Amino acid sequence: MIEFKKEQVFIVTGASSGIGEAVAILLNELGATVIAIARNENRLNKMKSKCKNPENMHIEIKDLTENINELPNYIKSLKEKYGKFSGMAYCAGVACIYPIRMVDMNILANIFNVNYYAPIMMIKGILDKRNRLSAEEGGGSIVCISSIDAKLSSKGQSIYAGSKAALSASVKSISKEVASSGFRLNCVLPSIIETPMSLSPESPITENINPEEYPIGWGKPQDVANMIIYLLSDKAKFISGQNYIIDTGGVL
């Protein structure tokens, strides 16, 4: 059984809905202290109301793309408020479909800011030895949500897939840089998951979906959360630099 101590402090981004919400609630249920970050205060408070241990769930209202270069300093401020970190689950993200004829620098920036630049700078902040537990203190783990599109590169997904592929590649490289620090880094690559974003009538993700590609059906946020929790835990202490596909039964 996976258990955490309340002294283990984890950041969860995108914690107000979908996979991020599922990760935050499960981490809290298993005993960890969670710093839940998102832009929507009402949804964060609603998420907190579902927690088993609300006293160990702390919400932070933050747009991570507002000043990306300052994110390491933001991590430092959180450390001074809550203590050194055992890790992070970066679950914030944006999905989109843009044919190459529509792509411009604004689209590129908007997608890469959320899906690549922000997580990299958050990782930089957490891996600062002043902000994290050392190997002697137990070390920790960082898990980022990439996407199966980093491998599939479906039509119209060139920019989205590129941002996720960049994240997967960078996390793998960073894991080697910090291997001796006691910190592990991994990515999970989900396929279609039933989140508010993917189920929205305006969502471009579900267009032209072939049900035969998903023999088990669509995944639930909890399905991805279970894998993330495992990778954050000491049960995965020998796993780092990996990209795990969660494809609901046969997309890849």
C-alpha cells in the first residue's frame, strides 16, 4: 500500500479539475501535504471540500504563465511558506488543434508557455537544493503530464504534440542531471481521458475520434492519477527518466 507522511509536501498544478484534481485529492487521502495550484479559486475550494484531510490541502491561486521567468522565485516563496518539497505533479496544460496554415507566433507561445516553458521553470525551482529535500532527507519525485500525441503526432496536432514531445525529452534529460540528488523525474503520456476539457462541447480533442481505437474505453482522471501517485511514491524509487503511455488499450 502506498502511504505518505504529512511532512512530505507536494505541489500539484492544474489542481482545480481533471487529472490534477484527482492527483491532489488522492495524494491528500494517502497522507501527504498538498499545495494545489490553479487559476480558479472557486474550483480549487470545491476540490478542497472533497478532501479527506482538508487541513493538509493548501490552495494557491496562480497563473503560471503570467511571469514564467520568475517561477523559480515563486517556488522559493512557497518553500518559505510550507517547507521543503518532496516533489511535484505538473498537471496544468492546454490542448488544441491547429492546422499548420493557421499557426502563428501567438499560438506557438500560448501552447508552449503552458505545456513546456512553465513546467521546465517549475522543475528548475523545485530542484534548487534550497527548496527540496536532499537525498539524505529522502529525496523526492517529479511527474509531468505529457501526451500520447508526443508519440502519435495526429493531424492538426503539430504544435500541441511538439510541446508535449519537448517536455518528455527535457524531463528525461533533466533526470540524468540530478540522478545523484535523490530526485527522480518521469512523464506520463495519456491518450483520451474524460476530463472537463476533453468532454466540453467546444473541445477539438474529441473530433473524429474512432471508438475502435479505444477497446477499453476512455480513461478516467483517476486512472492517470494512480500512475502518477505510484511514480511520486517510494515504491518507484528505482524509476526515473521514463515516459509511460496510458493508452486505454491499444492506441499505441
